[in-house]
Amino acid sequence: MANLPSKQKAVIFNTETNKLSFTTSAALPSSTEEHLIKVHSTAITNGELTWAPFVNWPTLHIPCYDVSGTILTSVQNSKFQVGDEIYGRIHAGREGSACEYATILPSETALVPKGLNMIHAASVPMSALTAWQAIFEQGGLCSAPYVSDAGEIFGGQAKEKRVLVLGAAGGVGLLAVQFARIAGAWVAGTASAKNEVYLKEVGVDEVVDYTKVSVEEWVGGEENKKFDLVFDCVGKQSMLDGWFGVKDNGAYVSIVPGFKEPDGGKPKGVKSVWFVMDSRGEELEAIGRFIGKGLVKTTVDSVYKIGDYEQAFAKTASGHARGKVVINIGGDNE
Ligand SMILES: NC(=O)c1ccc[n+]([C@@H]2O[C@H](COP(=O)([O-])OP(=O)(O)OC[C@H]3O[C@@H](n4cnc5c(N)ncnc54)[C@H](OP(=O)(O)O)[C@@H]3O)[C@@H](O)[C@H]2O)c1
């Protein structure tokens, strides 16, 4: 193993003061069950600093669970080897990757697809796994598609289906709309006007500008404008408005805390579900095949250095990042 320093740079979240800080003297992690990795980049998830009540963080905790990096230690029975360039999503109950050296379970890990740079790789795992599980598992749009080495797409037959993604320009939304398109669905997404051209480029059929029209107004009570699957990545009033877009016997999936059914009840036969994503390396590998073949586009809103962590967290918290905010920790400026 390469010579390691005794201390490392890290962003620290204090769960008692709810404040972030920066240190150059954090301890290096060690684990026999997890790979030690040299972190290239990490990404922030909007709202992640509010998760303390649901996880068992120590008072001083390293945030950020999306990571790209290089494996430094081997783990028994792991298919990954020292030197592999990997990405993955670390479970939020453990220490994160806003630091130079982090650990990740083999089951959370996948090789970075060819052609995807390490900054973009860090933007993918949490959002991609959440979107994939929302569309194909929780939302039941159709079976998950698969792409062969020759670039042929199998499965994922949703040609007659309509999907609406609320918050289509966010990290999760941008991948969700592309997954639904790959499966053949007709896809609409809510976003402000500045994101319309970009969303059309990634395959969205109709952009609903939420600053001008609500889902209720856009649907106008017409049954044929309603959706088989509505996926909420925004919450609050937008989540309630989304109910006007769900067909009878359709599905409404949300990932934002506070999900509820409308006063007066939900449409007939609708499956409604709020869920927390599961970190699965093998699923990430399957998704990565689409990215590697250029069939799914990744989106990095902005890249910060670790010392500029406050600006990075503020950008995410603005709620208006297009795709993910990434912190480049140990990498060059690809
Ligand atoms: N349950 C889980 O497992 C799970 C996993 C991952 C994420 N999440 C949660 O999912 C949510 C979304 O996260 P994210 O990373 O995708 O994105 P995000 O950073 O929360 O969203 C940013 C995007 O939201 C758009 N937006 C803001 N207000 C909107 C509105 N009223 N209607 C439509 N779009 C709006 C913005 O577009 P404009 O600039 O055009 O307004 C921007 O592109 C967060 O709350 C996060 O905590 C949950």
C-alpha cells in the first residue's frame, strides 16, 4: 500500500452545533470489511445535514456519501482490486467522503465506466440509484432495461406509458427523466424556464414551467393528460400539486420527507410510496453501462475545492443547482 499520511483534510459536521468546519488533522479511517480509497471527488445531496435524527452519527461527522476514487486496500472476497478507479454511495449511517481518504463496502462499489471522468462519476451514485429504484422498482413502470456490449437495449418496455418528474432539473430528476425515456415512456418534467433547453436535450418531451403553471392547471382535469407514474423530487406544495397528475391505477412515488395523500383521498387504485434509496454496487454497474455508452448524460452543476466547502453546501441548499454540486478533493481539474 502507498505510504499514507497520519492525518487528513476533511469537512466536519458538528451534530450539536449544526455547523460545518474544515480540518487538516482528521484521523484516517481503517476497516477490514471496507476498501480504503483515495478520494478523487465527492458530491453533496440537498438536505443531507438534516439526516442526523435518522442515523447514528458521532458529534463530529464527515458528510457527503457520493464518492469517486482509487482503491488502496483489498478486502477478502471483494471483486475490486488495489488501483481500481471506482465510484459508489456510502451508507449515510457511516462516515462520508468529504475527506482525502474514505472507506466503502464492496457491495456499494462499481468500477467507473470508461469515458466518465472522476468528477462526473462522483455526481452519479446517489441520484442514479434513487432514480432507477423510483422508476423501475417503487414506481413499477416496467422491468429495468439492460444495455448490451453492442449498445442494444433490452427490456424496459414502457412505450404506452406517461411519466411526470417533479424537479426534473435536479440531481435525481435529470437521471429519472432519462431512465424513463430509455424505457420508451413519454416524459414530462417540471422545471423553471432556464432549464427547458437542457431538459429537451436529454430527452424530456414536455417541460412544465412550475413558475408559470401548476400541474393541476397543466392537466386541466383532462384524463388523457394524466400520468401512469408521477415521481416527486421537490416535496411540499409541489408534491400536493403532483396528485392532480396521477391517473387512476397509476403510481405516485416521492423521495422528499413529508409525502402525504391529498385531503379527500387519492385517485382510485393508485400505489403511493415514499422510500429511501438502497446503495447497490451491482445496480450502479448496470446503470453505468448506459452512461459509458453515451445513452445517459450526467450533469455537474459546479465544482468546488475542499476549502470552498461552505460555498458548495450553500449552492446545493439553494435548491436551484442543475444536477449535482461536486467537491474535487484529491483529483486534478478534469
Ligand atoms: N429518499 C431518498 O432516498 C433520497 C435520495 C436522494 C435525494 N433525496 C431528496 O430528493 C430531493 C431532490 O434532490 P436532488 O439532488 O435531485 O435535487 P435538488 O438539489 O434538491 O434540486 C434542485 C433542482 O430543483 C428544481 N426545483 C426547485 N424548486 C422546484 C419546484 N418547485 N418545482 C420543480 N423544480 C424545482 C431546481 O430547478 P430550477 O432552478 O429550475 O428551479 C433545481 O434544478 C432532495 O430533497 C433530497 O434530499 C432523497
